[in-house]
Amino acid sequence: MIQFDRVNKVYKAKEERRVILDDCDAVFPAGSRVGVLGMNGAGKSTLLRLIAGSEAPTRGKIIRRGRVSFPVGFTGTFHPLHSARENIAFLAHVYDMDRSEVSGWIEDFSELGRYFDMPVATYSSGMFARIAFATSFAFDFDVYLVDEAIEVGDARFRAKCAEAFSYRMQSSSLVLVSQNIYTIRQYCSQGAVLSGGTLKIYDSLDEALDVYEHILRTS
């Protein structure tokens, strides 16, 4: 469960003031799969960083019950001068999971061969994406955060990602931010709309989609 208690998030640059969240109260219930819709610039990625704890609110409190993932496919958790194996060993320590078990699963899933023991700075963008997605699915989180993309690579690897993600969703919650209505419908059972500093979570996905489509028509 994720709870926002009077959360404000404001960016200031010179005389400009950009409000992402304005006194927001919201609850992402345990076991829910919530798709967050919002236009470009609404602050969807910022919202995920707030939930993950990688960025702090300007004011207010975010309560997390359970282990919350880094965004699926996020590459910022990797030190470029260390190998995938070394990076994964560090993450396994942080999340208190068996290092050899996690490393073996990721090595097999990512199919990087000898590159698994080379610095990630030597990876192509496609290889980096593979290891990032494999790492996301290897760890056992209570809440998974997804920023737009859930799959990467060729058709066979995308199918592997979809299968791993579906397995994780059997016992975990999901917060997915996207502008893609098809993606939201595919993975989510509830909807939320982020607009004008307000975040509202709807029990009905269709209701959230109706509100979002109205915003698109009137913007």
C-alpha cells in the first residue's frame, strides 16, 4: 500500500514555479494495479520517483507498506564501471536476497554471455536494456513501478519479459504511468489521472479513461 498524505511537489527555476502535486491525498491499495494517465509534462515520471523514494516531496508525507521497486527497466541503479554481476551482487545485498540465486537467474534471462562479467559501460543500449529489465523481474517486490515500457528487445525477448511480468503480477501491486491507453487497459484494473497538480484514483478504469479523454479534448 502507498499513501500520499498532503503531498506537495514543486519545482522552482528563477521566477518560474511548476506544481506537480498540490496538497495531494491518495491511496494506492495493496494488490491493486493502477494505471496513471497524464499529458506530457504532467509529472508522471516525477510521481514514480516520489513513490520509489528516489525523490522527496516538497512537503507532506508518503507512506510505503511493503517493498517498492525501482522503475522496471531503470538503468540508473547500475555503476557503469562495474560488471552486471558486480552490480547485481550489490543490489542483492541491498534487498536482502540470495546473491548467487539472483545473479544466476538474471544471467540466464538476459542472455548476455561473456558480457555479463564486463563493465556495463561497454554495453550497447540494447544490452543495457536487457540487463535492466532482467534485474527488475528478478527481485521480489510488493509494488512494481513501470514508466511507460514493460518490454524491450526482439519478439522473443519481449515474450520473456511479458511472461516474467505476468508472474510477478500474481502476487504484487502495480503502478504504471503511460499515455498509451492500450497499455493501461492491458495491465491495469484501476485508473488514476494526474493533471494540474491533482492526482485522483478511480475504482473504475473506464471512469479514469473517460476523465483523461475529456482532458485531451479540452486541452
